[in-house]
Amino acid sequence: MIRGCLDLLFAPNDSEMGSWQTKSQQNFQTYSDQAAPKTLSDQFVFLHYLVVTYATGISPAQNLVDDNDFCDQADPSISEGIMTSAHSPVPIRMAKDSTTIYLGDAIPILNDEVPDSSVQLIFADPPYNIGKRLANFNDKWPNDETYMQWCYEWLDLCIAKLDGTGSLYVMCSTQCAPYFDLFLRERVGILSRIIWHYDSSGVQAKRYFGSKYEPIFHCVKNKKRYTFNAHDILVKTNTGANRKLIDYRGRTAKPYNDDKVPGNVWEFPRVRYRMSEYENHPTQKPEALLERIILASSNPGDMVLDPFAGTFTTSAVAQRLGRASIGIELQEEFFKIGVRRLDIAHSYNNEPLSPPVKRFHRRPNVISGGRLL
Ligand SMILES: C[S@@+](CC[C@H](N)C(=O)[O-])C[C@H]1O[C@@H](n2cnc3c(N)ncnc32)[C@H](O)[C@@H]1O
């Protein structure tokens, strides 16, 4: 019986796609069917995922472990999902004012839709190859080599799309950071190797030092000419000015500056369920992190590109800060978040789009005459 229920749950979905259907979406449909868990053990793992996600509103991966921890603890029973660049020949494009979003594979879209040297800032936050489930597939390649071959392909494209004075920020897992470093330093100038440090409220590692950071490479095409708006990202100092000390090192004594350009260790909390910016995605990045990057490395009106948009955080912050943007996302489930979050449309395929309903937003049960309503 259990087997029957699971089969029903994972039966291929051939429902009508409605007015938005294009060839690429037919391909997506095929792809998600292929990626649906096929074996009984895969189905149990996925069922567990659905139950935990439904009950808590947080994916099990997000709930329990940090991104980098997850790599070494990935459940071997979840089938590998390889994201190729071959299954999305016709992307879907939607736009409002200077905000454009694509549903499709980043590599062909970068190739076909984005002119060379047309972008001032790129923020790339790809799948990390750590076995995290991202909607219809597992973020896991057969080995580091095939994963990095894929990364090198889109990295080369990103570099080609960057304007001569443009900046590229690349996030990756700690495990793969050396590959990225070696590749990038041959092609662009790496100005900073930033550590995004966060605390984790999830289960802490007990038998090793748990992962509390993710690397971000800050690169520029031309180390002599690039945008860096230091005055827009100043933070309060934690040293002399705080203690009202006087700096006697110069010719004239003066109070210590009370603000400074942030160093290369950034502390921002991860996006949590209770935060208003929360969307249903396992690796959503905080708006505060994108705000620092966009303010520092672009000017109003500049074009900002995110080839792995997820919940379209980059586009949302770019929109708020008056930048033009392009966001690309492979999965329809996440693309719909972008359509809504960027106020491009209120429905998609006739489906009304609404923000995630949080459990603590639901109307509390009312007691009437001793009975729960
Ligand atoms: C680490 S997440 C990005 C999260 C995003 N920065 C945010 O704040 O929500 C990576 C995203 O890349 C998407 N993705 C994976 N392969 C892709 C591809 N070939 N083209 C475009 N997007 C892809 C995944 O579906 C996932 O949503």
C-alpha cells in the first residue's frame, strides 16, 4: 500500500501548462519527471523532505546543517541530479521596466541574450555541488572535475559579458574554493577573498569544527579601473572611535574615524523563516549581503546580472537601488518567486502568486464556549 501511495505521489505530472507554455517548459517538464525519485528509498527520502518542509516551512537541509557541512553528510540514497546546459533551448523572458528575468539554463541564455561587455556587475551564486536538494534535482555532480568543467564554462561567459571596468562576485563552497581561485586568478584580478560568516541556529557539529562561512571572490576585469563606492558601504568602527580615543599619529591630533570600509570578513545572519525577506528556497542569500555588493560595485542605472537567481534576491535589491538587472533561473518553482517578488506579474499560468504563508501569520484558533474553532 505504501508503495502504491508513493507511486501515486510521484506519478509524472502531465497537466496543461496554459498560456505560458513554450518548448523550453516542455523540456523542463521532461527534466523534472526524469529527476523525480524513482527507487523506493529515494521516494522515502523525498517524502521525508516534503513532510518536514510542510510541517516546518523550512527544508531539512536548511533546518539542520550549514551549506558546507552538508557536503560531507549528503545522503547517498538521493539520486544525483546533473544540471546540463542542453535542456532549455527556448527560455521564457519576462520584464518590467529595467528588470528582466529568464526561466532557463544560464549558459545558453548568457550566450544568446546578453551582449558581450554589457554588464557592470555580476553576482554568481551557483549550485555548490554539495548534494543539497534544489526543487527538482540534487545539487550533485559525479565528481569535482565534471562540476568544475561546468563552472569554467559559465565563468568564461560571465567574464565575456562584463564591461571593461566591471566587477564579478562569485560564491562557492569552501571545498571547491581552491579550484575557483586558480581559475579566476588567471583571467581576472581577484581583489578580495571575502568570508561571509554567519552563526547557525541549526544542529551544531559535534565531532569536528562546524562550517560557519562561505567564500565570495571579489574580482574585477581591470585592477586599475573599476567601480568601488567606498562611501556608500561604510560601517561603524569597533575600535578607537568607539572608546572616544584621540589619534596622535598624524601631525595634528584628531579623534579616530568612527566609520570605515568593511574588511573581508562579513557578518550577516542567514535568511531565516521568521525574516520578512524569507522565500521558500534552501539557499536564499540575505538582502543585506547583496546590498553591500551592489552599492559598492555599481552605480544607479548600471546593469547587474545574476545567472543563478534562485529567489531573485540580486534583482530585488538591484530594483530597490535603481539598477537595471537580469536574473536567470532554471527552475520554474523559483522563477515564479521572482515574478512575484519583482512585481512583474501577480499570476503565472493563471496561478495567482502570493508570498509564503508563515505558520505564525495564520489566524490563531479561537476558543468559543470551550470549543476550538
Ligand atoms: C545557490 S542558489 C541561488 C540562490 C540565490 N542567490 C538567492 O538568493 O535566492 C542556485 C540557483 O541556481 C539555479 N540553477 C541551477 N542550475 C542552473 C542553470 N544551469 N541555469 C540557471 N540556474 C540554475 C538553482 O535552481 C538554484 O535556484
